[in-house]
Amino acid sequence: MSKDYPVPAGYLERETEVKKSRFIARVAPVSSREEVRTWVDQAHRDHPDARHVCWGYQIGRPGSAAEAAMNDDGEPSGTAGKPILNVIQHKDMGDVLVIVIRYFGGIKLGAGGLVRAYAGAAESVLSAVDRVVQQPVVLTTVSMPFASEQPVRHWCEVNSATVESVDYGATVTARLQVPESSVDDFSAFCDSHKLDYSFDR
């Protein structure tokens, strides 16, 4: 399923220090609670000696997320997960997880200090990560003679369509992801080449 809203382009890590406490912030694109759990488990494995591994995430469209959650992981309630999630929600980005790993430096920060530190760590990594917007696509099946395969592939390259699979039988059957904005162009292309096609609407 493609997204017409910004999502993180990939994984990124940033580290900040506040009064000798280290805050290691990670951002990653996620589309399910299972993926969130995998990333959080990985953070625990990477940093077994860390005092806290706190996180927040939202899945779905920014402003109307289908799912959002947070975890303070032993920090005073509302001082870690909530500020992380607040920063995420102000970034107009969906399908995003931020984990902040804290190594305690011996100086207590107090509730206000913790909120600022976790929000600052989340801000540092979310400001640095690249965003991508995937345009809506329509799944398309096209049947064609062998001679038409290269023209179809060329059309896909020029129009940002993706060839998902190709089956070779008596004819060639291809499954394509065609950008919604190019569906009419693709129909015209197939009609001019006398190709059989159908859209999964």
C-alpha cells in the first residue's frame, strides 16, 4: 500500500548529551506494531547496559493516525514517551517510530529536564531524517505479445511505474504498479498497442 503522506526515508541515529546523560535517538519507518517491537528489541540488544529505552510511534496519516503509542520504560510517567510522541505529531510524518536510549550520567534532571531532554533527542533525529512521499498506485495486469514487452518496460521507466512480476506463457502477462496519476496515459498506451489490460480498483 503506497502512502501519499511523508514517511521516514530510512533508519537514522543521533546522539545528544544532557548533564552527562547520553541520549541516543533512533528513527525508523514502521507500518505495524510487530515492526515497532522488533526495533525496540533490537535497541535493547544493542544497548544492554542502558538505563532506559523509551519510545513513541504513530502509524497512518499524520493528524489522524490509525495507531499511536508510547513507553516511558521506567522514567517518571509522562517524561519520556509523551514528549517523544509530541515531537513526532508536530512533524507531519506518518509511519514513524522514535526510540531514545538513555545512559544515566549520575546527575538527576528532574521532570522538566527529562521532558526537554527526550523531546530534544527526538527533535534532533526527526529534523535530520529524509522524508519520502509515495504516490498512490493502481495494480494493473497487462497481457501482450513478446514483442511488446520492451515498449511496456520503457513506458514504466519513463512514468515511474513498477514491474512487479512477469509470467511467460503463450503470451507475456505482467503485473504492474501504475501511479494513479498515470492510469489514463497507460490506458491510452495499451489501446494504441492493442494490449489487453485490467486495473485492480
